[in-house]
Amino acid sequence: MTATRRAVIAGSVAVTLAAPRLARAAAGAVVVIGAGFGGATAARYLKRLDPAVDVTLVEREASIVTCPFSNAVLGGYETLQGITRSLGGLKAAGVKVVRGEASAIDLQARRVRLADGSRIAYDRLVVSPGIDLNFAGVAGYSEAAAAQMPHAWKAGAQTMLLRQQLEAMPDGGTFIVVPPANPFRCPPGPYERVSLVASYFKAKKPKSKILVLDAKDNFSKQGLFQAAWEAEFPGMIDWIAGKDGGKVESVDPAAMTVKCGFGSQKGDVVNIIPPQRAGAIAQSAALAGDNGWCPVDPMTFASTKATNVHVIGDASIAGAMPKSGSSANAQGKVAAGAILASLAGKPAPTPALNNICYSLVTPDYGISVTDVYQVTKDKGITTTPNAGGLSVRTPTDLGERKLEAAFARGWYRNISADSWG
Ligand SMILES: Cc1cc2nc3c(=O)[nH]c(=O)nc-3n(C[C@H](O)[C@H](O)[C@H](O)COP(=O)(O)OP(=O)(O)OC[C@H]3O[C@@H](n4cnc5c(N)ncnc54)[C@H](O)[C@@H]3O)c2cc1C
């Protein structure tokens, strides 16, 4: 490995960057919006690859409650504190962390305005604001209605509310889960949620039922999830595809009912996961297209709508990559490498990307999907044939599933350390 070619490896995430030589790199000011998986990684790797670069990270929250493992909180297997990451590691790495709301981007003057009126100038900007929930995308649902029918699709208070509702639910009650159409944050997430809540019900409320009313006709790791549901929770989970009437037309939070293709269904606890789009700052800065997501150059994650701006993570349109913490972390490194190269007046390195998504069915039963991606200017980010894959459908014994559950926890520890330090 030479000084200009580094392999940056984070757990299962491997991204190859050609970073400029440190001594020769042109220093510059980079502002990053959002300290989630994407933004934190970009900020940390910018400082790591070139300590001379001035990196300012703007984040509205004091610390980050991660969505990965928030489904384990719903099942009672993890605490909110256990999935909260401090921003102290970023500060220790030399990143200037500013707590605040980025309220506008002046693309001409290259300045980010904060809600308190202050302004931060940049040479390059990284936008990683995650998602906004489109409450209006489900008739009858609203931000206020999330107090009755939580979404819990941003981890924190909503996670705890849904957990409390599940704990208060009587044995024999019905939990309704309404996943959205594609694309959305964490394609296997709703089904991991169903699994870990079923695991909780099996132990504490075995007469309970889970009804999944899906907008889609198929879902991520479907065969693995459904085989596991049959084996672990026989008769407890009913998944209804969109084509079979599962698509929800409207909800009534006061009555705790959900109207789908076969009438009105009443739940004791109802989890609505509304459609999503790139975070608000990406919309207001006109970085997003009509579909709500931000188009980027797949080689660098540079916005195709604004110069000197990179969009990474869930907010970006990243071809075959799913909207995941793994993807956002990998994209943060690609953006960091591309920015340093451009500040040094060099061509951007060629990225190599992969993604792995673990899901827990029970605390001791893990499954995964992994993909390796090819990146070309004309075809964008595409899945490499015959690379990656799913956990075996029929394991020889459950020891393999137990091992994958341990890998999932290892992945979380590694990617947390790699993103936040
Ligand atoms: C239930 C669930 C389970 C999941 N499990 C997994 C998993 O097992 N593995 C996996 O890889 N992924 C998982 N994910 C997906 C993962 O959480 C996201 O893909 C990931 O967080 C995306 O990173 P990001 O940087 O794009 O956005 P985020 O991590 O959401 O970070 C965005 C940050 O920007 C901040 N922000 C936004 N706008 C502003 C602004 N204007 N000013 C200041 N700050 C702002 C926000 O406060 C936030 O901290 C899961 C998601 C869910 C919902």
C-alpha cells in the first residue's frame, strides 16, 4: 500500500480511497450537515486523511440515537442509552462540532446559515441530513397522530413510545405494522421489527397477533424472514402483500383503525411507517429532484444540482445501494476522498463500495444480506453479479444463526467506532 492508496476498512465495510499526500494537500474548509452515519464518517475521514483540512460539523442533536438496534429496544433487548453515540470522538479527532439547525444553504456565496442567524463559509459542503417523514403520504396520518400511532422510524422518543404501548398491550392483542412502498430507509427494518416484537410476544404475551399490511408485494430477505417466522412464531404473524389488499388507504388514529383492501382493521398498537424523502435542508436548498431524493455523481457523491456540494446517505440516490447505515458510512468515505482530491486539484479516486445489512429475528437468530457494487459514470452504482448474497436459507443447525446474531452486534460496535470514533 502506498501513501497515495489507502484501504479503509471498517468491520465489513471496505472502501478504497486514493487520498492525496498529506503534505501536499490543499487545505480548505469543509462543512458537513448531519452527524449520523454518513456525515460523521465523512467528517472523521476528512480529518483522518488530511488533518490540515478545517472540518465543521453541524448537528441539531446533542448526541445520536442510532436506528440500528432500535428494533431491539422495541423487543426489550436493548436500551436507548445503549444505542446512543456521543459526538465526543469527533471533537477529539479535530472536527469542530456545532450544535444547531442548518436552516439554509447559500449555494452562490458558499455559506450555510444556522437557525440562530450565524453563517459558516465552506469550500466544499457535505449534506447528510437523513430522511424526513412524509406524514401526508398516508391519509389520516399526521405528525400529531404519531402520538397515537408511532412511526418509530427515527430512533428516540418515538421508539420509547412504541415500546411503552407494546408493554401496555394485553396478551391476545393485535399489533399492526404498516411498511411503506420503496424506496425507504432500511428495507429490512420493518420485518426485523416484526420479528423482535414477535420474540417479545412469544415470551410475554403468546396469544398476541401481528398483522403486517404492506404496500409492497415483496420485501428484503423475505424468504429468510418468513421461514424464521414459521419456525419461531408459528401462527403469530400475518403478512399481507399489497396485491392481496395489504396496501393501506387511510388510518383513523382516534379509532385505532387502518383501512386496507379488505376493510377496516383495528389494532391495539399500530405502527405506521410513512413514505420518506431526503431531509428538509436538501429540499429547501433544491438539491432534491421531483421524487424527493438527491441525484449525485456516483463516482464522488457530488450533487448534480449544485457545485461544491456532496450529498450522501439516505438523502442521496445511490443506484443499487440500499438506504442503510452501512451504505452511508461507505459513501462518507467516498465523499471524503473525492473532496480532498478536488481541494488538491487532483482527479477523484475510483470508489469501491459494498453494503451489509444484518437483521435479528430473535436476540440469538441473525440473518444478513450483503452486496458488492460496481461504480461507473454511465451506469451508476450497480450490483456486482455473483458477489455478496444472503444467509443460507436452510442452515444445518441454528448455530449459524446464532453466529450471525453475534456478527450483527460486532458490526454495530465496529461501524459505530468507525463513524463516531
Ligand atoms: C428501525 C431501523 C433499523 C435500522 N437498522 C439498520 C441496520 O441494522 N443496519 C444499517 O446499516 N442501517 C440500519 N438502518 C438505517 C440507518 O439508520 C440509516 O440508513 C442511516 O442512519 C442513514 O445515515 P444518514 O447519515 O443518511 O442519516 P442519519 O443517520 O439519520 O443522520 C442524519 C443526521 O442529520 C441531522 N440533521 C438533519 N437535518 C439537519 C439540519 N438541517 N441541521 C442540523 N442537523 C440536521 C439529524 O439530526 C441526524 O442526526 C435502520 C433504520 C431504521 C429506521
